[in-house]
Amino acid sequence: VSDMTKACFDQSAKTVSMDWNAGAILSTCVMYRGMVTAGEINSAISDLKSQKSLKFTRWVPSPIKVGHVHTPPSHHGTDLADFQRSACALTNHCGQETQWSGINHRYDLLYSRKAFLHWYHSYGMESDEFACSRDELSAVEMDYYYENGGGYGYYHKYAEESEDESEESEDDPYVAKPA
């Protein structure tokens, strides 16, 4: 069980490509299935918390939640092998700020070209809702940015670009200036 748990937090087991060593884990849920005892789970989680390679936020008192289903996993009717037990982890990490920044940047690119807006308008979505959803995405990105201790990655890159654009717009005769 300890090996399964360690494998869940191995770099090669992650589906999001980011620097897992930068930042800290906000929370994680580890789901066990099959022939696993509570003692084995507690021992594996204790070993996991004592690892120096994993960083958890200090302000979350219990960052690891555990679930256990006693029924072993099965794959009836498939060629996959049946296992007596399995584990799966879902982790919320501060380093995801770069992913949110990339999503926001792509959203801005598509919205600036008015790409796919006609589909949303045909279902009754109004233009104001796009600005509201962008603000909400930005708030999520900034939450990760500040939780990560100032952030890194995409945010700084695009913040510098937007500062350059704002300097250019100051000289733009078509931009309204305050009186």
C-alpha cells in the first residue's frame, strides 16, 4: 500500500505538465479500492507526510483526505487484468497557476478574434457574460499566484506584455484620456 501511495505522487504519474517541486500542495484526496486495511492506509499516509520531497501548505491542518472502497476493482468483459487493490490521487497544487495563466491567455486570444462567439450567442449567452467569466478566471489565476508566493511562469510573461501594451496605448490618439 505504501508503494501504491508513493506511486500516486511520483512525477511520472501526473497528468499536468508543470514543475511539481515549485510551490506546495494545497490539498489532495487519495482513494483506495480493494483489499486494503485502515492500518496500511494510515501507515502509508504517515510515510507520505514525512517525505521531504512533498511540500504541503502549513495553513491547511489536514491536507490529505482518504477514501476507501472495499470492493476490489474489476474489468469484466475487457482484456485488462483484475487487481486486488488500487489507488488514485487527486491533487490541488499551487503550481497550477501556470496552467490557469495559459488558459486565460488562450481565452483572450480567442475572444479578441470573436472566435466561436456565435455558438454561445445562439444559445442565449450575452456579451457581458464573457467579461464576467474572464474576470472569474482571472480571480482563480490570481488566487493560485498569491498562494504560490508571488508566482512564476506565464503570469510574469504576460504581465510584462500587457505593461508594454499599456505604455503604447498612452501615446495612442484613439484612446480616451481623462480630462
